[in-house]
Amino acid sequence: RNGEDDEFIVLEGDDLGWLGYFIGESKTLKLLRLSCNPPPPIGLLEGICRNRSIQSLEVKNEIADTTFLHLTPFFSNNKNLTT
């Protein structure tokens, strides 16, 4: 976490499975920006897929095809997604 309330910077040793869990449980998260290198772990992607409050998902950097495959349920099931 840097000094901003809306930004989380992953450091070595951070458990992205827990981050995914909290993203999945959030009812207020409207925007999620991912900047990934290497691709995010499955636990994080599974959490994103469970979320229904995100309206906008922004992805920076190249993301592997498998990442998009894991995000298919998110795009299919999130009726709030606008961009």
C-alpha cells in the first residue's frame, strides 16, 4: 500500500489470494486497475470473477491468454460492467 486510499502496490510476500478474496467480497469497488508482470495468480483472478460491483476494469501491460480465460466468468456474470 502506498499513501493513497485507492491504490495497493504488491510487494514480495504479499498474499494475492487474500487480495482476491477481498476484491470478490467487495460491494463498493467500482474501478479496478491491474498492471501485471508477471501475470496475476489464479487466487486473485478467482476473486475478481466473484465481484459484482466493479463497473470498470483497466488492464495495463500484456496479459497472457490464460489470464483472460480465467476472467471469462467476470465478463459473463458482472452486469455492472460498463467499460
